[in-house]
Amino acid sequence: MKAKRILCLTLSLAVASAMLGGCNEIEKKNPESSSQAGSAGDGSSVSDSSQEDASSQEPQITPDMLYELTKDTQTDLPLSPEFFEWCVETTGDARLIDTLYEAASGGNFTDDSWYSLTGMSVKVTNDLYSGLAYSEENIVLDGDGAEGISFTFGGDISLADNWHAMEHYREVGGDITKCISPFLIDKMVSADITTLNSEFCFSDRGTAMEGKAWTFRAATENVSIYHELGVDIVDLANNHVYDFGLDAFLDTLDTLKNADIEYMGAGRNIDEASRPVYYIIEGKKIAFVAATRAEKYKLTPEATETDPGVLRCYDPTAFIEVIKEAEQNADFVIANVHWGTEDSHELEDVQPETAYQYIDAGADLIIGTHAHCLQGIEYYKNVPIVYNLGNYWFSHYDIDTGLLGVTLNSDDSLELVFYPATQRDSKTTYVGGEAEGDRILQCMRDYSFNVDIDENGVITEKTE
């Protein structure tokens, strides 16, 4: 995230004040500044004191007047004089009442217009007013006020000490810039929220799971690399988070929590594994959810009411309910799914079939991982489905990869850009603007469906 600071449980009304203070306000005419000395009926000039008296007698907009004007409005806002007083107290700017009154008088006081009027979505406003924003239900990011909310998404990463990426990391003296291009790291660090699929466990305990060909475990101190990369939240709904058993799985959750890195798709029980992670930033509420259907032989435990594990979506019903819950509580829902055939650019039929169901349930963006290689992009009902981002920094063999950048604009439109990269000899290298980058972008066009990808990696939906 841009400010690299998370305010959790200590949020004050100053946050709301900052959001509202920068709002796009409609200025009310100031009678004193616009009035000019005129002539009385007898031709004498009106004195300054008379003008001031006239101005002071002019009716002022009050919270009660605003409530009377808006009380019959169809809205999810908790309209009342007290609510409008809270808005004024929160912002410290009484002109907000005038702004809202003028909008209501012109028929422009709606839930859809609330964000442009105040700088906060209706859902964020309700969370602030009710106090929910100050609870563990929300994480408030200290953004820099830039236009739009920026995200970066990478695919699979392994910080396992018994695997190639960390072996290379140690060989280069623990310099992450010699493992991942500084260009890509800068994109990750500068984004408001950065996400990777964390495909290993953090622990110094446990025994490798029997029956698995590949098992990955990282020392708990390796979590510091996530801070170097600007990672804010990781996907744990995958087939390697339980590689070293229960103790190592629980150590993973504790390690991430202690490092102030959020996780999704796994937990100590099904409630935690299903829990959407909510962020409030730039006046909007963002939800992250995750689930997995990546194992032919289901070795990674599914979370239950009493047992730790991951959230599965072989049957999509439970994940659909999670997405619906997130959609009810957030302005923008990002669904992360661990799926697909390993080492194949081709989609399984179930990927688009369930992706469409997730979008119908309320997902606004779908990010896929697990295939260890890139798969295509598709739009369904104007919602992007990024089927697989492949290996971001995972192994030593040669593959195409990349970083996805997404911007959520104030009007809720999305901008997507794919930054092409290669993973070779355990190093992920940005190759945009080079022949290799052009080749990868062409591959992405070939893998994809109803999208255009320009020479800069900008992704748009085909309008034909």
C-alpha cells in the first residue's frame, strides 16, 4: 500500500474527516461577498450595516431542514438530523450541509451520487457512523488521496527454504532486487493493495505430508520478504499451505498475523476460512475472498466448524455464499480462485462455468492461480476474469509470467494492465518493451477470449 501503514482498531474520526474534507463540493453563494451596495427607494445608498443585517436574517440551512427535504428519499443511509450533524462534526465543515441540500433540491441526492458528494460510499459511511469501521471487521488503509485505488496481483510464490527461489535468494546475499526486477517491486510497493498466492507454510515445525511429491516450508523469518515486496494480503486457499501438518499450518496463520499481513481462504475453522477481508480506502470498501479446487487427490484439509483448513469450491455453493456476503457489505469484491490444470494454458470447463456463477453472485474481479503458467483473460458482464497468473517467483525453470495492475476509478470503472516478465534461473525479470515482452503479450492475446491487449499491456474488453 502507498503509505505502508495499516490503521486497525485505532481509527479515529479524523480519517473520515480527511476523506470528506477532500470532497467535490458545490459552493453556495456567499450573500455578503456577492451583494453590492444598491440604491434605496429614495435614491440614497444602502449602508454596509444594513447589508449585514439583511444577510444575517437570511435563512440558514440546518440539519433539520436537510432531513425534512430528504426524509422520503429511497436510500440505505441512516437519514436523521443527528446523522447530518454527525457529518458536519466529522468533517468540521458546515458547508457540507449546503452541498447536500443543493443536491437534494436538484434531485441529485441518491446513493449513487453520495460518493461524489462526500468522498465516501454509502457502505463506508454506514460503517463509520455505526462504528463498525473501528472494529476488526475492517482494515483502514492510509492512502495518499491519489485518484483511484490501485492493486497489484501476482501468481504463485514460494519462500520455502528447501526450494529454488530461496536458494537463489541466499546465493545473491539476500537481495530481493536480484530475484525480482526492481520495476516490478516498485509497482507492488506503490500499489494500495498487493496480493500474492502464498504456496507454502511458515514454520519451523511439522513433518512433510505423506503422499505428496512436493512439500514446501519456509522459516518464519522469511515473512520479512513480503514487507520488502509491499505485500498486504496473501491467498492461503491452495494445496501447499498444509504441507507440514497442523502445527505448521497454525504457525503460518500466526506468522502472517504477527507481521500485519492479512490472509484469506484458510483459517482455524470454516468461519475464519470463509471470512471476507475488508479494506476501507479512498472512501470505498473492498472485499477479498478466496477458495480452492486444485487437488485431484484432496490432501489439504477442508476447514469445518471445529477443524482448521482451507475453503474449498469443488462444489461452488459455499463460495458463492461467501461472495454474496461480501457483495452485501462491500463496494468492490475480488474473488481469488486456486484452480485449473497444472502446466496447461487450456482452461478446464469448470473454470468459466463457475467464474460466471461467482460474477452473478457479486464478484467484480476474479483472479486465478495454481496452473504454474499463464492462462487467458475473459470478460463476463463487463467483469474481468484473469484465469491464471502462473508462477510469479516460485522455481528455477523457464516460464512466462507477469504482474497484473488494476485501478478502481472513482466512477467504479476498471483499468487493467499486464506487465510481462520471465521466470528463469529462479529470477523474475520484467521484459516490457522488449521482444520477449512483446512475445508474452501476444501469447496472452492468444490465450484470451474477448479482450484486446495493446503493446503496453493495457487490457480492455472488445466492444464488437
